[in-house]
Amino acid sequence: MAVALAFLAAVTAVVGVWELLAAVERTRVVGTVAHALAPLVRAGTEGASPTSQERRRLGVLAAVALAAAGWLLGGLALGVLAGVAGPAIAAALVTARRRRFRAALAQAAPAVARALADALAAGHSVRGAFGVVAAGIPGAAGHELAAAARALDLGAPTEAVLERLRRRASAPAWDAIVAGVLLQREAGGDLPALLRDLAAAVETSARQERDAIAATAQARFTARIVLVLPIGAAVLGELARPGLLAGLIANPVSAFLTGFGLVLQLVALLAVSRLTRSVTR
């Protein structure tokens, strides 16, 4: 009986140690993945650009994850292709998140201009107004204003802080806000009224852009449908008659016409993108 209990205790101890090691390993893996994904998160919340080492980590993580998913779904060939595309996809995700951060900054420009005008009208200085406004503005603009306020509190020159904020935002509305503040410091004037007028002008411009996007939405959607129709027809033809696409490629004349059609499709896609770029950007 004692031997059996001792054996059971030993087995329980081994299982417990095994589970403990597994839990530690899971925590380590989760921590490693979180550390690798941190630059991607910061790109969306802070607009920060990853360092070269962080880009390599993101690329390796994306390559491993996509290679595993591709291998499970479509075999070794698909896994290799997906893994090769991993670094490019990771870089595209970082770029997209940074672009979304800058877009949020641009959208918040009218609210920031009005908040600065209210703070200045209440008696705050330009340096003090940034700290007041940062506490009430959420999102990307709040993050950038808080960083500017911290730099001002540490004694950084106002011109340098505003110039950094302008470069980070990279938007005409923020260029106008910074230019107005700096011009008022040199020449004087009613800065709160100027900022309110600027906010109204930016909102009017944004509303006109939204109207333009709405007016061209149907045309852009129709153009994309027309571009997709030949691909859909080819897929349906292959389903109805297996080997149709192989026969088209095997015949030199049909292969040339198919390739020429694909080139025209690409030209049409580029033309539509070019025509709508000024509206949708």
C-alpha cells in the first residue's frame, strides 16, 4: 500500500512539474510573440516607425506564421510561397497602420484647433495650452499633443516642438495650425479667432472631400465590377468545362489574346486607380 501511494505521489509530482514547465514555456512564447508584435501595435497607436531589428523580427514572425498556415491549408508549395511573402506583408501592415494614424491626426485637426483657441481665450499661454488640450483630446491627436506638452514642460523650444508635431502629422491642416501659432508669436494678432476660422475651413474642405467620394462611389464600384467580370467568366468556364484554361494557354493565338487581355486589364486598373486617387486619398 505504501509503495502504491509513493508511486502515485511520484507520478503526480512528475505531472505537476511537467505542467509547470509547459505553463512557463507558454508564457515565454506569448511574451516573445508580444515583443515581436509590439512595433506593429506602436505603429497604430503612436505612429512610430519600427527599427531595422524590429522589422526583421516582424518579418520572421509573419513568415513563420504564414508558412505554417499555407502548409496546413495547401501543402508545402503554398507554405513556401506564403512564407516568402511574410516580410512584405508585415511591412505593408506597418505602413497601413502608420497611414491610419496620420489620417486620424488629420481628422482631429479641427477639434484641436478649436480646443487650442478655447484654451488661449481662457488665458493660457501657447505652451500651457498644449497641456490643457492634450488632456481632453483622445486618440492619435491626444498622443501627439501629450508628447508635445511633455517636451514643452521639460523646457524644449516652442518652435522645435511645433515643427516636430507638424512633421509627425504631415497634413496641410496641421501645417496651417503650426504656421498660425508661430506667426502670431512673431507678428501678434487674434490667435483664437484665427484658429477657429481655420477649424471651420478644414471642416468645410473635409466635407467637400466626403461629398466627392460619395459622388464617385458608384462609378468606382462599377469600374471594379467590370474589371472582375473576365476573371469570373474564366473561372465559370473552367468549372463548366475542365481544361478550358489549359487549352487556351496551349494554343499560341489564344494564349497571345489572353495575355493581351490581361495587359489591358492591368492598364484599366491602373487608370481607374489614377483617376480616383485624388478623390479617395
